[in-house]
Amino acid sequence: MHALRASHLELSRWPLLDIVWIFSAALLGSLLLSGLVQRIDSRRLVS
């Protein structure tokens, strides 16, 4: 979230849309990171 705000990738004119945008971007980022960890972790050490 901090990276999006620090890069000025925010919608400051529309606060509600900004909340949805930041939440969606953070959720997508965490899902991508989770998928990457699952591909790398073949022994399932990280659950």
C-alpha cells in the first residue's frame, strides 16, 4: 500500500474509489506472491 501511495498511484479526488483501488491492488499483489511461493516451495514447507 505504501508503494502505491508513494508512487502517487492514488485517486485522491474520489476517496471511496481510492479505497477500493488500494484494497484491490494489495489483494492482487498478495495473491500473486502466494502463487509464486507455492510454485517455488515444492516440499510444502510454507503452508
